[in-house]
Amino acid sequence: MSSHPPLTRHPRKTRRGRLAVGALVTTLFGQLLAGTAVAAPSAGPQPSGRIAWEPCEAPSGQGTFECGTLTVPVNWKKPHGETIELALNRHPATNPARRIGSLLINPGGPGGSGVDFAFGAPESFSPALLERFDIVGFDPRGVARSNPVRCDSDRVTARAGLLYPDSAASFTTLRRANRALGVSCRALTGSLVDHMDTTSVIRDMDAIRAGLGEKRISYYGVSYGTGIGQQYAERYPRRVRAMTLDSNMDHSLGTWDYQRTETIAIEEEYGQFADWCARTPSCVLHDRDARALFGSLYKRAKAGELVLPGDPPHTVTTRDLQDVAFVNMYDPDDWPQFAQYLADLDAANPAAARSLRQRGAPVGFPYFPVTCQDYNFNVRSYGTLARYERRLARLAPVTRLSSLAWTDLTGCQNWPAKVANPPHRLRVKGTPPILMTNSRYDAATPYSWGSDAARQIGREAVLLTYDGAGHGDYWLSPCARAAIDKYLLTLKTPRRNTHCPAVWPTAGRQSPTGGLTNPLPGLLGTGRQGWGPRA
């Protein structure tokens, strides 16, 4: 257990910075969005509303950076109450004479660090974007350096073993554990944990826009970061210059449709993996049926017969199998190693046990406080949950269910905070064109989510389809990356119904990143217990 950093109550002057690298300067701001006046944290003259930046250094040592903080209310309905500090950084445009403005970026999660995302910008984004934009990252409220959510680690660990209930009694135990965990988060974090919804995050983001002195912002969000962007565009359409939403959320979904679409997506992408193995001689499963192999492993795991040697031996569960399959769907470049893992698992090779142990230990913990305040996932009884599980297994006879979606559902049962930002269909009107991209096969954010979100947005949305597999099109498809760069720089979108060709792993081929580093794998595990969050 760990104590939480104190929240600050107006008008106290002393505050604690959160950014680990470089000096931070606390910045106060005045008038913000929608005519709301936010109180200065100390008495005296009205602050300028700008962020004060100081030089800081990226962990990699690459690029030139500035860091700062911005004070925002814990509860935007009580702007004169408790406050927290958001941590920010920026990589200034390398060609100031041609600078367009600020490009805010978010890597998703919920729980991914935007500051870490921006620190990696010199290696992850094209030179053209670095030249023309200040790349601005921020840690959303409750994440990393922005008053991180803290929860009782023992309760996190105990709850982890309860997320797949198999009876009414175990469902009741899960509900009690969820509530106890949420109460511990509140005790260790303070009232912030009850204000983690995306509506609060977009209010923060507009405070950042005001603090940057920008009338309009450009934005790139991936995964859950698209949910932030979608809802920002909905609330503040006139404050958007350009917006790219890569691998989209669909916040309109009810409980069953959320499960259904995620489960179909993992089944389809695993099918793409199996088909790739069948046609690719370098895949170690080339001469085997990868679908049938997964089914065989699943049956052995369900019977408790999938045991890996070691001291002590490790019994692989169906959850282990589903988790490791899911995480290896993020980037097809991982498929050769995933195929080897399945072969090792089938042969009871100790190497498979080592791979399992390399998955992250429980970490905490902004993921569920956000998810459980953005979706109303409560189900009436274990009987409803069991019916869902049977129906999902019929939809996905190989993978059975999406472990991400399932633990979203079970992890939110009886969560103590209210659903502050319930699902709804987007109502966006008055933005410039919004470029949306989605992979055709994406187990984390299904293609159906992107196409449905684009339909909700309507004529303001232009959907580009990447016909391959994986999550985060900017680093998977040179075609998609070129379209995103062109749009952000020139505001010119691709033609409607544009498709980018699939890029599949091939021995000796050039990486589709074009020399850039895909940052998403390194940003996993920052917010969700186990193998990482959505992005």
C-alpha cells in the first residue's frame, strides 16, 4: 500500500509537481472554456492563463523539450474547490519560421502517458510533423505524473483472480472485491478517483489549449485517445484545427454490443494470423492448422492439463491463453514469435513458461476508474454473465471471447463511482474535416467501431481503411502514415472510402514503420493490471 499525494484546496499556494524529468513550473490559468472561470489557486492578480515552460530532457536524450504543469479543478462542476496539476511537455517545432501550431497527442489506455508519448516523438513521428508542429504531450488526470491513481496492491492482486467468475457465489465475491478495490483507490488517491471520466479529461484538454494560447488545436489520438478526441470535437467543434483519430473507440455501445464486437474482432484477427501462417513458410506453424491448435490448447487448459515444466511447474489457464493471444494481435510483427510461443506451449517447452512470466505484474491503476465511469457495464446477475459467455463462444469458436472486453465488464461490476459519462451517440457539428483511420482487423478497437463512429460524426468525418491487421495505423501502414501527415500539415483529407493495402510480416522485409519507432508497445502496461491497457 502507498499513500497518495495530497490534493490542493483553494487558495493554498504550495503544490507538488509531478514531472519526473526536468524542472516544472506551476502555472495558473484564468478563463477557460464555455465561459467557466477557474479560480486562481492563490490570492492576488488574475493569472495570464499561459503555461510557463522550462527546459527538460527526454529519457532517451533525443530532441529538445520543455516541461510544465497546469492547475485544473478535480471536479469541473466545482471550479473553486480542490485542484490537481497536470504534467505537460512539448517538443518545439524544429523550423519555427514554418510553425503551424500545437499538435496535442494522446496514446490511449486509459492510462497511457502522453508525456512519455511526446518524449518519444523524435523517434516516432515523421520529420515533417516535427518541423511544423510543437508536439505537446500531457498525462491525463490520475495518470503517471498527473496525481496518479493509487490503489491497494493487495486488493488489485486479489481481484485479478476473480475476473472470470464461474458461479453465482464467485460473481458475488467479485462484486465485493471490485467495491473494496474502488474504495481503496478513493482512500489512497482522494476525491480525484471519482472524477476520472473522459468528460473531465476533455475539459482539462481545453484548459491546456487555453494555457498554450491557441485559439484552435490540432490533435492526434490513438485508441482510447480517439475517445478523448471524439468527445472534444463534440463539445468544442470550433476549437479544432485538425484532428486525426487512429484506431477508434465507439462510445455509443451498450454492454452486450461492446462484448460482441470485441469478441468478433479477436476471432477475426486471430484468423488472419492463422491464414498468414498457412501461406508463410517461415511461420513455424506453416504446416499446421493454427486455429485447431488454439482449440486444442484451450481444451487442455480448461481441463487443467496444460502444464509447463519448471520449479514449480506452471499450469496454463484459459485466461493465460486468451490474454497472450490478445496482446500478440497488436502488431503483426509479433506474429512469428507468437507462433513459436504456441508451438512451445504445445510441446511443453520451458521457453513458453518463460514467455508467460515475462508478462507484466499487476500495476495500477487509472484504467478501471476511467472505464467504469465511461460505461454502464453492471449486469443483473451471474446468469446474465453466463449467457453472455455462451453466446460469445458461439460467435468466436476459436478464441471464445475478448479477454480485454470481458475484464472491462467484470472489473466494473459494483464499482463504487457513478457512471459520470454514460455511452451516447456522437453529435459533432461544425468541425473541420476529421480524419479517422482503422485497421480492418484490430482486436483492440474493431473496425466496426471506427466505421460506426464515422457514421455518427457524419459529413465531418473521413474514414480511411487500412486493410491489414493490428492497432495504431500510423506505425503499421506507410500509406496511412502518409495520409495522416498530409492531412495534419495541409488539411487535405484522402478521398472518401480510401483503402490502404495490408502489410504482412515477411522474413527480411523492411519494417512498415519506415525507420520510426512504434511507441505503443512501450506504453502498454501503464494503466491496466496484467498485460496492459487498450492502447
